[in-house]
Amino acid sequence: MTAFRTLDSANVANKRVLLRVDLNVPMENGKVSDATRIERVLPTIREIADKGGKVVLLAHFGRPKGPDPKESLRPVAAAVAAHLGRPVGFAEDCVGPTAKAAVDAMKPGDIVLLENTRFHKEEEKNDPDFVKDLADNGDIWVSDAFSAAHRAHASTEGLGHVLPAYAGRTMQAEVEALAKALEAPQRPVLAVVGGAKVSSKLELLGNLVKKVDILVIGGGMANTFLAAQGKAVGKSLCERDLLDTARSILETAKGAGCEIVLPIDVTVASEFKAHAPSKVVSVDAVGADDMILDIGPSSVEVVKGKLAQAKTLVWNGPFGAFELEPFDKGTNAVAQEAARLTKAGKLLSVAGGGDTVSALNHAGVGEDFSYVSTAGGAFLEWLEGKALPGVEILRQR
Ligand SMILES: Nc1ncnc2c1ncn2[C@@H]1O[C@H](COP(=O)(O)OP(=O)(O)O)[C@@H](O)[C@H]1O
Ligand SMILES: O=C(OP(=O)(O)O)[C@H](O)COP(=O)(O)O
């Protein structure tokens, strides 16, 4: 494995440092509801600023189709400043005259966050002209966004081709910690995959089932598998065009000797709303107007039984819409059991993902897992053994 170029070898004094961070943080009512991703990048920001660098933060937020005030990073800049205890400026564009004016006005040690890189469609295309526009405001590029390193985007990968590239402290720490915890995991290995990013994560499961002994599928992800088995899922989140993919993953799992665990009962409601009237039903009895928002109590018991068999747990994606009570019950119960087994020395537990970390904190066990990564999709791809473009670019230069 080629070593990273790290901040140890970077001369940042007086330099404009384009620092890619992942500030795709959970928000509730316009406020950051879980600051783990912010907390994790503070050491790198402080180190560069204290060495006299000008810290130009680049980040994405959500999946906007173009400029969209609802997906602005402005409120996140205020949260970064609050956690850092230092002022953080904000520029309303990440390229062009607005960004240039903000960066030109910086003094050594200053910190500025540029607006959502995804307001430009060229970001996700890794467009060379856009990369150049971003690079115009920097002398070096530091990436501390391990959780976005599975994306070969302009700010997560492209910049590494045109500027001297270095890994930030969180990037370093994540890769080291995951390798230490999971390079030779004790078996059985149990993976839990849930959450809502079904289309971008479902296909990963085809490789994951070859690496783990048991795969528990929950959250929105489970609905597509239930539908693939011919079950009704009503108004639930479900990717109908991925039913064949889901079926082929079930086949691959069978061939690989990986046990797949799906919910046997679910909590349904007719609205995606906290305290919406809800009931627990069998997965064979979901009605046309029902929305599956959590796993049910019998499923929780099944998952607890699987946890008791496992020596290693890897987890991305909550079991339900945990932000809305009472649809946090399944996630809370499983998280608390995993934490108990970890504290008893019976389980090595690694969990990751912006919302998953938030869910563990919500369940009161964020400190009790063996390792909590900021990364969800990137963590799953790393686990599959895939090379992550945003990591590889840091090794090559
Ligand atoms: N059954 C479900 N229906 C709709 N949304 C769900 C369901 N289960 C979980 N979710 C949502 O999944 C989101 C987290 O998914 P995801 O972004 O994939 O996780 P992470 O950020 O940890 O990688 C949460 O906002 C949660 O509300
Ligand atoms: O939140 C993220 O990933 P995650 O939800 O898998 O943890 C990253 O910021 C990547 O975001 P993306 O999946 O919109 O590219």
C-alpha cells in the first residue's frame, strides 16, 4: 500500500489551501442536528490555520440539481465557526469572481467556506475546466473527506491531478482505523445495511455478500428486497427498477453462503411524520396506503439473535426513519444491544454514515461502538475491497 502524502510534508504557511471536507451533515429545522462530521475535521482546519495557511473549505451538501437555497452551506458555516471557536467566512459561490474575492481577501490563518460545490453540475462530472476553476483559488489541495472519497468528483478527486495533494488528519485516521479494525475481522462477520440511499448502495451488496457471513437488510433498503420477493410494500420507499438486481443479490448470497436477514414485521404509518398513527404488521400484510417506517419488534429480536452469533459488526444505514418518533425504536434497540455486546467484549462493532452516526448518538450509544466512521457509502465500498478514487489520488502523488 502506497503511503499518503500527509500534512507532515506540506508547507502550508501563507498558502491558499483548498481543504475538501464532508459537511453533508444531518439538519433539522435549518440547524445541524449531528455535528460529528464537523467535529472530525476540526483538527485539520486548526492545524493548517495555526501553521499560517489560508483555509479555503470546499464541501457539498445534499444532491441539488443546480443552485438551490435549501441546499446552501451557509448555516453549516455558522456551525463550523461555533464548533471551531473561530470566525469562518462564507462565499456564495465556489468558483468565479465571488469565490476569488473571498479568497483574495484572506490573511494567513483565516478560514472561509465556499458554497456547495454541487451547485455546479460540472462537480459530479469531474469536468477538467471546473477543476481548473476550483484550482485557481488554491496553491495546494488537502482532502479530509474520506466519507466522500467514493465519488470521483472535481473537488474530491479532480483537484489532486492539478495541485499538490495531501491527506488531512481525518482522512489518515479513517483509513488507518478501518484497516486496523477490519483487515482481518473475526468471524462471523455481520453486516447491517439500511437507510434511504437505496439506488446508490443496493448494487454494493452483490460484492458485500461475498465478504460477510450474515447480511441484515433494514430501513428503506429492505423494502426493495421485500418487493423483489413479491410482497406488497404499499407507499413505502422502494426502487422498483432494482427488483431484478435485488433478486440477483439474493442468489449471489446463496452461492456465497451468506445468510440474508430481512424484516419479518414492520411498523407502518400513512404519513412520513413524527407521531403519525402507526401499527405493527407482518411483512405479508402491508396495505396499499401503508408506508413502512421501521422494523417491528419481532424483527428486532431476530436481529438481536444474529448479533449474539457475530464476532464483528459493520453497520451503515438506520433500520427506520429514526428522526421521527416512534420510528426510531428498531434502530435504538439494535444499537443499544450492539453497544452492550461491545462493552461486554463480545463484539467488535464498526458503524458509519452521516445519518447512522446521528442515529447511534440518538440511541445514546455513539461512544460505545468500537469505531464510528464518518463514512457510509465510502465505508461500504472500502469494505467491498474497492479502490476509492478520493483515496487513491492521495497515494499516487
Ligand atoms: N423505511 C424507511 N423509509 C424511509 N426512509 C427511511 C427508512 N428507513 C430509514 N430511512 C431514512 O434513511 C436515512 C439515512 O439513510 P442513509 O443516508 O442511507 O444513511 P447514512 O447517511 O448513514 O449513510 C434517514 O434519514 C432515515 O430517515
Ligand atoms: O453523506 C454521504 O454519504 P453517506 O450518506 O453514505 O454517509 C457523503 O457526503 C456522500 O454523499 P453522496 O452519497 O450524496 O455522494
